[in-house]
Amino acid sequence: MFKLYRKFTKIDLFCVLLIIGFTVLQVYITMTLVDFVQGIIKAITYVNYHNHPEAFIGYSVDWSMLDTIDKAKAFSLASGMNLTDEQLDSVVKVANASTADIWYNGLMMLAMAASSMLVQAVNSFLSAFISSNLSTRIRKEFYEKVSDFSLSEIDKFSTASLVTRSTNDIQHIQFTNIMTFRMVFQAPITMIWAIFKLQASSFELSLTTVVAIISIIIILIIVMALVIPKFKVVQKLTDSINNITRDNLVGVRVIRAFNAEGYQINKFEDANTKYTKIQLFTGRIMAVLSPFMSLVLNGLTLAMYTVGALVINEGKIDYASVVSFVMLSTQIVMSFVSLLMLFIMWPRAVVAAGRINEVLNTKIDITDPDTEEETKSVGEVEFKNVTFYYPNGENPTLSNINFSIEKGKTLAIIGATSSGKTTLVNLITRLYDVSSGEVLVDGVNVKNYKQKTLRSKIGYVPQKGFLFKGTISENVAFGDENIDMEKVIFSTDVACASEFINEKDEKYDYMISEGGKNVSGGQRQRLCIARTIYKQPEIYIFDDSFSALDYKTDKKLRANLNSLDKESTKIIVAQRIGTIMDADKIIVLDNGEIKATGTHKELLDSSDIYREIALSQLSKEELGL
């Protein structure tokens, strides 16, 4: 948690100093308010005795004869009462008592109460300001850090966990900080000030308060020892619940198709039950604190009045002082209650902060070089002895891959499922880094490009086309703040998407839902292809991006791409022979290794794997065999 406080700016630190200053002022006001409470009780008592002297002296008296110490001493000697100095002082105060004293103390109490309220409001504002600013910076830094993550780092934490950390965890830290800056200074200052104030006046009443404080400390230690380990488990279970909920929402079609609603509900209930049991455990333990604090507070009040009565009988103190001491002891206990709230919130906040720091301190695998190499060619891609292992993988996903593709040519990659096709193209865009060997784009190792520069050269259509919430034009021109509608229309024409777009009433202003759930799979693929065409890159990469298209649309779209730009290089990953048979070069992958390379006709003669795939999709007549 304290590591996050290193992100404080000078303004934040200045605000913290202001909070400390205003807290001292607030405690001073509170203690002064106690003095005025004591004063108004004494003023009421003195005025009452002034109006009823027989209750004070035993008979009526002219108070003007006793309004000074000298007159009171003379009266004491003349009456034979032999009053002590303290009693003489009380006589003079009763003689001089008036309702003006009550009004003065009462108004000062109101003034102190209003001032305390104002100072508390300022402190609350400053606390909210500091915590909100800190959370904003943490959230921004967290988002930027995750944006720089490679796919391996995202897989390490999981999407659900990253979402929980960026929302639930940061929100909990923010709320805890608001309470911390409001209470962490006020509670100890109030407590120490009140204890010294008590000790200076009455040892007996101070001892009573110390016993109450020790009781509170013991129960707090026991409770915290029981609940702190559970809070770590709570955060992990929160991740689990979010992950299951996310799967239910994203995979709702599959769940319903397989009638697996009950199965998913059971998974959720299992995680939810574990979460509930831990929350109930911590809640029940924490629930002990509230009645215990009430018991201590009420018991302390009773003890203070009991001890106070004994001390009053001994003539060491008066009733007004006892009342003020009860108020001071209440302030001490309430300070502990405030700290208690922090003790309840801090363990979870510390766990949340640890989870945030875990992400922020993660070393980025894929980083930009300090300087970029100058390109040696345009539109060329080359793999040199490339081998790749996934993190913690025992066997290589790709082994000793070597090939090159020249500018304006079309390279196709085909192979069985899990043969490494998608992994291969992910290395070109540097979503992963090679374990050994080199991937060159335009004659330069991709590691010697800044990621922004590298990806500006490449137009990538992923295997799972994803659309963002927004209009069709915003999705096609994704990343371009100044949308060029002519380019949008041209790109959709090339991608064969204009037909279904023009059928919609809103046309290019049609609102796409998150993930493109309100369009078909084929329409989603064509819009993703149009988005890549809008970018006009040097190199196009289509990762099985034609799978949802019918043969007619597939053929037309590829013809449009070929006529679009003769200078652009195209890399096509596909399962259908019809999609790749016109490519300049075809690579056959199997278990992460290149088994054959050549044109369609060459591979039909030289590669048993390619021939087998081709015959499984087309007849010998269609293949020209």
C-alpha cells in the first residue's frame, strides 16, 4: 500500500500537510468544546446557588458582601465557618454568577461545534481530492501498463483478473484512502491529547480509561489475526466469480446450444458459496466488534460516573469536571472506533494494493529499442531459423522456420489444427517474441522496430474478428479520429461489405454492439477486412479471415484484393484450398515444422499432406489431377 503513496505529487503532499494542520485545529476545537461544556455546567450550578443561597450556605445572604476574596474571608471569619481557599473561591464565583455566563458558554459551544463541522468538511474534501487523484493516476498507469503487455503477460494474469484489479481493487483502495486521511491523523492526536488532559486532572479517571483502551486493543489484535488471512482469499474468489460471469456472458450461445445452463450455474454457485462462507466468517468476526465497543463505551461511562462520585465525595473534583472527563473518555473510545474502521478496511486494501503493484511491477517482455534501424526494402517478410516456445511450454510450437516473401507477392500458409499457423503470423506483428532466430520485416529484425512503427506497416485481420461498440464507419476507420468517408466506402466495397451495409436504414451510421454481436459472422469478418484495407498497409495478414464467407464472396473478395494494390504483400492463413490455390507461394505446416513449400500445382505433386488436404475438399477433376 505504501508503495502506491510514492506516486503522490507535490500538491498531494501539500494537501496531506494541510490535513494534519486542520486535524490539530479540529482536536483543539474539540478539547475547547469540552472546556466550555464544563464551563456551562458550572455556570448553571453557580447561578442556581446564587438564586438559592440557602442551598449553598444554609441561609439567605447578600451576595454583594461576598463578591471578592477579601469579603469572603471576612464573612468566613465572622460566621465561624473557616472555609478553605477552594471553598472561598467557589463562594466568590457563586456571588458573581449571572445568566450572562450561561449564554457566553452556550454560544461558545455553538461556535466550537460549527468550527469543528467546518474543519471536518475541509478535511473530507482534501481527503477525497488526494485519494481521487491517486486512484486516477494508478488507474491510468495500470491501463497503460496492461496496454503494453504482450499476449503472454495477459495470459499470465487472465483477462478477468485484470478487469477486477483495474476496477474493484482500485475502487477499494480509493475508498480506504478517503477514510485513512480523515482518520489516521485525527484518531491518535485526539486520543493522546485527551489522555494527557485527563491525566493532568484526575489519576483515578485516567486509570479507568486506560483499562478500557487495553481491553479494546486486545480484542482488535485477536480479530485482525483471524480475518486478515481471509481477505487475500476473498480477492482471489472475486477473480473467480468475475471469470465465470464473463464466460457465461461471452459464451451464452454455446451454453444454450448445449443446454449447459445448469452446469454453469453449478460452477457459479460453487465459487459463490466459497465466497459467501468466507465473507460470513469475516463478517461474524467483525460483528463482535460493534457490540464489544458499545459495551466498552457504556461500561466506561458507568465506571467514570462511579469513580467520579467517589472522587467528588473526597472533595478532589466537582461534578462538572466529571462530565467533561466522560466526554473526553468518549472521544478516546470513538478514536479507537475510527481506527477500527481503518483496521477493517486496510487488510483488503493492502491485498488490493499488492495485486495492483504485481501488475505495475511486471517486467514487459516486448519493449521498444532506443533507436530504430533504417529499412532496407519494402513489403518483404523473412523468417530465419525461427523457433518459438510458449511461456512454460515444454515443446516448441514452431521449430526452425525459414522462408521469405517478396514485395507484392502472396504467401499462403496451410496446415492442420494446432500446427502453428496463427503463432507464426503473431511473430510477424510481434505479439510474441521468438525464442530463437529472427523475423525480418523490410530487411530489419522486428525487435529493432518500435512497435508502433512495425504495426503501422502491417494490416492484420485476426482469426477471431472483433468489432467495437460504435458505428460501422467508426469500426472501419478504427484509430482514425478524422474519418475519411470516401476511404470507408471504398474499403467496404473491396471487402464486399457494402451490400449488407446499404440494406440498413442507418447505413454507415448503423450502431454495432460490443464484439459485433448484432451482425453475422460473415458480416463481421468483412468489416474486419475493410478495417484493414482502410489502413492501406504494406503487408496484409489474413489469419483464417475468409472462413465465414461463402465461396462466391471469398473468390470475389480475393479478386478485389489482388486488383487493389499490386505492390502490397499478402499473407493468408487458411484451411480452404480454394482460398489459397492462386497464391505465389504456399507453406505446409505440420506440428510446428515446414513440411513443404511451393505453388499449388507443385505441392499437389510433391506434398502428400497438401494433396490429402486438397482431395478432402475438392475432387480430382476440380484439382486437375
